[in-house]
Amino acid sequence: MRKMIVSDFDNTLYHKGVIDKKDIEKIKHFRLEGNIFVIATGSSYTSFKRKIEGFNLEYDYLIVNHGTGVYKEDKLIYDEKLDEDILLELINRYDLSKKENYTVIKNTRGNFFSTSKKGLVSPDEKDIVKVHIEFDKDNYEKEVSYLKNKYKDRLNIYEILSNYDIELISSKTSKLKKIEDIIEKEKIDVKNVYTIGDGNSDYEMIKKYNGYAVENAIKRVKKVAVKTVLSVGELIDDALKEKL
């Protein structure tokens, strides 16, 4: 029976602009054994593709923007947009239609919007799937509380590590929901599904499926993980040792 590994990308497989060559080789070996390797990232498709240039990274499925888009062989097979009324209120409440209040410049912190195919886009772009909002220390708790209370059944809200930013997507999707779609599509026994990550959007998948945490993971992720490891390659070694 085949196995499936789902790995977060930033600060899990990808560290400080580098993917370890040992991890790349172990992923290749894992797939050559007939197994499925999935990357599940909060990044947009274009941002992810830019980061992996030159690394020869192989994968079977790519989940982007925390679950709003799914790619197989670089073909978009799932696309979940934000509801227009929510998007409009976010733009109005935080005055995000003004150019000084959002950025479309690569590698710049600030408020921005994403689609499943493009990275940073302007708020008038069609088919927006994710909004990233940068708050400050003084208004962070108030605004996050407001959004959670008003849109608790319509938005997934992910708090970004080490700053006062959040990312918002439709509650109709998540990394976990798209992983479960792939499990069903590929007919993988849930006992043979492994996950690894470091942040808030990884929590659900790590809690449910043979979850591993990397050393730099947040406490709540480490708490539900079955093991903390130094690399994705270490998880692959464990997965291949497990008896089918």
C-alpha cells in the first residue's frame, strides 16, 4: 500500500532561501517507491514557484494559500475564492483600496491580496482567494477578535508567527480539507498518511494524521505532534521504516 507525506513549505522544508539537498533526494526516493508527496503552503503559487527555482524539487500535489488552490502537475484543479461581500468589507474597513495601504511588490511586508494563480495582486483583481492584513500591537487583538466573531463560520483566520499579521481565506477550505480530498482521490489508507509543519495553518493536519513537527514549530503544533524532527528527510526515513 502506498504512503503519503504532506509537508508545509516555509520554515519546514524551505529555510532561509534553501532546501536541503538531502531532503530533495529523500523526496525523490520516496516518490520512486510509488508514494505520494504533497506540499501544503500558505504561499501563493507564484511565490512558491519562485522560491523553488534551481532546487529540482519533486512533488505530486501542491496546495497553496492554506488550501484555496490545489495543483496537480502544475495544473490548477481546485480554486476557492473569498465571498465578494466579505472582501468588500475588508477593503472598506481597512481602507485597502488605497495604494499606500497594500503592496504588489515582491518580498515586501504589508497588506496584500492573492489569487490561486498570481502572488501579490491589487484589490480590484478578480478571483481573490486570500487577504493578508498587517496590524500593529495596539489594534491587533481588537481587530482579530472582531473578525473572528463576525465571520466565525465564513472565514479561516491564520495568525502569522512573530508579528501582528493575519491571513484570511474562505472557511470552505483549508489544508486539512484538501489533504482529505487527495487521500480519497488517491485511495490512501489514512494510517499511511504523514504530515509535517511548524505553524497555525498546519495544526489541524498534524493533529489528525501521523503529525510531525520541526524544531522551530510553535508550541501548540509540537504538543499534538507524535514526534519533533530536524528535517522532512527524517520523517521520510521514519515513514519508509514503518511496516505496511
